[in-house]
Amino acid sequence: MESELVNQLRKNDPVACRFLVEKHGDLVFNTALGLLQHRSDAEDMAQEVFAYAFQSVEKFRGDAKIATWLYRITLSKSLDFIKAKKRLKRFGLLLSIFEGDGAKLAVDKPHFHHPGVLMENQEKAQILFLAIEKLPERQKIAFLLHKLEDLSYTEIADVLQLSLSAVESLLFRARQNLRQYLGSWYEQNRF
């Protein structure tokens, strides 16, 4: 069935394109939202991912599932976006130093509502996402794919093109780091 969908996508079949977006839209949006932590950025990223997928479907070799391919595109494009945003912030900081206007850059705090988090847990989720932001890139990605997207270790290994033991190690270290970050936060913010 996936090979037939790919063939239809290569022919620019509008029904196949719509089906791909309907079937995998939440996967792409939620993955982007977990990484970018801003709803509007995630919406823009989802559009960019699907546009890229439609343009590059000829390159899809079929050695992975379509969902895995879309995860890879989403991760790659989201990480590129984050890097570009950090470069812009650094440039803005340098500019404010050289201009001497004393302008300070605002720290982006995640203030979005992730669809996978219940309303009564939003405040706790915000604290968790702040801690997740501190994780090294690969740990963060593995953790988000496992916890938010509910991917198995094997699926994460496919998406990240790593061995199963490497994924296990990433998730173990991510949990250790989060315990450390969150433990120190709760120590500082006791009521």
C-alpha cells in the first residue's frame, strides 16, 4: 500500500497528497511542536515539511516507512530552524552590544499547549519542556520521539539511523539529566 501511495505522490495525485497530509499531519505537527515549542512555528514547519516531501518524493527509496521518512524530514528541518533562530539571537545580541542601546533579548519560554498534555498539567509541562530544552540535541530528540510521539526504541533507531543500544543509551542519559534538572528546580521552588 505504501509503495502505491509513493507512486501516486510521484504523479502529483492530489488525492494522494491530501491522504498523506491527513494521515501524517499530526505526526509532523506534534514532532515540530515538541522541538520548536511554539504553535505558529510548528504549523509553519508542518507546511514546509509537506512541501519538501512532495517536491522530493522522487528521492524516497522506500527502505523505510513513509512515517519514518517524514519524521526524518521534520527533525532535520526543525533543527535547521532552531540553529537559524539561535544565529539570529546571537546576531541581535552582538548588534545590541555594538549599538550600546542596552536592549536585552527576551528568553523564549515555552508557553504553548501541546495537544498531548491535559489542561491541568500545562504548568508542569512548561517546566518539563524548559528542562527538555537543556538536553543535548540527540537526547532531546530521542526523548520527545519516545514520550510525545510514543515511538518504540526500534522506531526511534530507524528514524535517527542509530543502533538500538545507542537509542537506549540516549534515553537513559536523557532521563538522568532530566532528573538532575528537575530535581534542582524543585529544590529552588519549594512552597
